[in-house]
Amino acid sequence: MAPTVEEVLQLLESAQNNAVVNLVGLSLSERPEFFHALFPRMQELRARTGRPHWVLVDETHHVLSVKWEPAEMALSQKLTNLIFITVHPRVLAPAVLAAVDCCIAVGDAPRETLQEFSDAVGQRLPLAQAPVSEPGEVLVWRRRPEQALYSLRLAQSRTQRKRHQRKYAEGELTPERSFYFRGPEGKLKLRAQNLILFQQLAEGVDDETWLYHLRCGDYSRWFRDSIKDGALAKEAETIERAPQITPQESRARIKAAIEERYTLPSETSVGG
């Protein structure tokens, strides 16, 4: 059962350090409404107590989409000390885009990401002082005051972290990012929107369907593109390329590779 807005506010008010509000227990359609009920109250808490000092909104496109009509009203007050994380800047509410002072793009095509943001806000993208050329570098655009694009190298964390572990294990990926067992003739349409369902469906599909996707490299492609786990994708590629591997062995090896990296709990909840 998901907590109420009041319960979340009590958590934020009592938290001495950091607090995390995880909406993975809500469906994608429920998250914007919950967030828009919570956010103004959180801003009131900040005005009264000075906390939370910073608010990080992960997957902002799920809760502050341009399609969400009340967004302008909910974001009418000045936005400060906020970090928005998204893979789709073009779909964010205009008030969110207008509030961004500094945009940091990561990944294989950071300039293209900044160009998408630039097009969305209607502001010309400045030239870059130096392109991103090495793994671990990001591209930065300071909009106020406007500066040329420049690259930064991120310091490596001393602890290994797996971002979104729980979401990928038990959350709900969008239909376009889910895995579909279709089989060689496309007669099936079994959707796995997370790793739990992927494991369950993998055990239940016939050998022909399983081997078809294995030989097409579909498992490693999904792990890389949707689960965002390059190491898991690389291990799956090794399994996919193994000559004369049986359905039973390949299932077992991919299952072991997933379980080595992810804890697959039996139920979903909203945590703080």
C-alpha cells in the first residue's frame, strides 16, 4: 500500500539527513498526480524549515511531462535547488525547462541531448570549447549566464552502485522499453516490463521461442538499451554466442547473471 502525501511529509520533516521517496509502487499513470499533490507541500516545508535543501527528481518525464496539464499551476512558484534527471528533455513541462540554469548531458551522444534541450527551450546551443572524447566525461551547458559548452571528467565513486536496481527488478518499464517474447513467427506477445517477469516468462516459453531470441541477440540488446546494464549485456552476449548451447543451459546462465547483480524481491512497496 502506497503512503499518503501526509505520511511522506512527516518523513521529510523528521529526516535528519537524506530521505528518498520511491514511487515505484505506483503505476506510471498514478505518479504525476501523487507528485503534484506532494510538490507544493514540500515547497511549503522548505520555506518554513529550510529543508529539504535540495530536491532531486529522477525520471522527471514521468511526473512533470508537458502532457500533464496542471504542471504550470503546480510549478508556478520559483524553482530553486532542484535537480531534474531525464532521458527525454523535449517532453518536460515548459516551466521545468525554463527553470534550468545548468544542463549536464551524459552518455554516448551528449551534444545531441543538449541539442534536444536547446530545441525544447528555443535557445541556440552555443559552441563547445572541447568535445567529449573520453569515457566518463560529460558535457555542460551553463545557461545563466550563458557560457560555451565544456566537458568535465567525473570522479569515480569508491563504492560500486547500481542505479535503479529495484526499478529494473520489480518496477514497470514503459511498453516501448519492455521485452517481448514473440517467437520466430511473431505469434506471441508476452511482455516483460521488469526482470522478475522476464525470469518468469523465460522459464515458461517454449525452447524454440527462447532460442530464437537468444540467437538474435535480443536479450543482450534489452539489457543494454532498456535495463542500462552494459556488464549484464556483455555477459549475455557471451552466452548468446556460445556454440551448441542448450536452452536449459542458456536459461540457467542468464538467470544466474541477472541474480548475481539484482535482488529480485517478491513484492513491491514505496520506500522512504
